[in-house]
Amino acid sequence: DTAVSQTPKYLVTQMGNDKSIKCEQNLGHDTMYWYKQDSKKFLKIMFSYNNKELIINETVPNRFSPKSPDKAHLNLHINSLELGDSAVYFCASSQNLGVSHQETQYFGPGTRLLVL
Amino acid sequence: GENVEQHPSTLSVQEGDSAVIKCTYSDSASNYFPWYKQELGKRPQLIIDIRSNVGEKKDQRIAVTLNKTAKHFSLHITETQPEDSAVYFCAASRSKLVFGAGTILRVKS
């Protein structure tokens, strides 16, 4: 009955590898997000999708590619991983009630990525 | 773009005392201001939010005030308890959530 779920919870990998993180929400929300939380706990938006359409694409390297197969899923693929990609990645979702990104966002449990 | 500053970065209070965390924002068009609590190793969770047409909102021991003219908003926690210990984030939104850097709140029993 988890509202927003992510897999995997932990990801340890070598530099240069490609990895994916999956996110699913069962809240019936229209909008989903990816956030990055760095080692200093700073939380920054990376992407947002509304009904499978990309809405926000922050200044994120091209190595990061989100994909939304349907409005309940938003995955994040990362190519050629670098040391600086080590962080906690949070997925979130919210209902779109007509006011962009101004509804409660529900966060997933996070994926702790460590690049060695 | 929007910039949100949050103070203090750490706050230690005695159990039962009040705690106040302050944030300022730069974009006068921002009109949604949520506060999130993040316990160690857990996800951020919304504890209270306020919109620009409201000056104050209260939910039990938690209250938020907003001064649109000065572009600042504050979180007030009364009668603090050890379980209030966490990192608190403010955020401001016009078209996307921009978070402050967080405040580590420690409640000493």
C-alpha cells in the first residue's frame, strides 16, 4: 500500500557504468518529479512530468534521462556514472489541480547511489 | 530564478521550548510555501503549507506565518518534543519547488 515507491533502495556501482532507478506511485497523481539530495542535504529538482509529458528539465547533464511510460511511473536512467553523481535521488508525485507544482508533493523513500 | 535562504542552519532547543525557523525568497511571484520535515534516513514529508492569500496557518503545535511584502515566511513549533528532532526544509514555488538549505533541529530532553 506504499504511495510512492522506488527501486532500488541502495545502488553501489563503478564509475562509467549505466544504471536505472524506478519510481511508481499509486495515488492517481498526474505529476511526478525527480529530486537530487546531495551530501549537504540540499534538495534540488531535476525533472518533472505531467501525464507523461516533460514539464521541467533543470540544468541536468544529458547523461540523465527520465522516462515516463505512463503517468504512474517515472524512471531515471543515468549513463556513464561519475563520482559527483553520488547522492540520494527522490521521486515524488503530486496531483495537478490546475496550479502548476503548487500541490502537496509526496516523496518516495529515496535511492542512495554511491559511485566508486 | 527563485532563491530561498533558510536560517538558522542548526537549532538546539530544550524540550518544551519553542523553535522558530525563518526563510526568505526572491521571486515575488511565488505563491506557495510548504515546509517539509526529514528524519534521518527518511523521505521529506510535508508538515504544513501556506499560500500567498493567507498570512498565518496553524496546525496543533505547528504554525507558519507569511509576510509577502518582506518576502519571508517562518515556521514556529511550540512545546517541542524529542521526536521533533529532524531536518526542516522550507520551499517556495511559482512554477516549481525551490528548497532552502535546511535546518537541523535538535530537541534536548
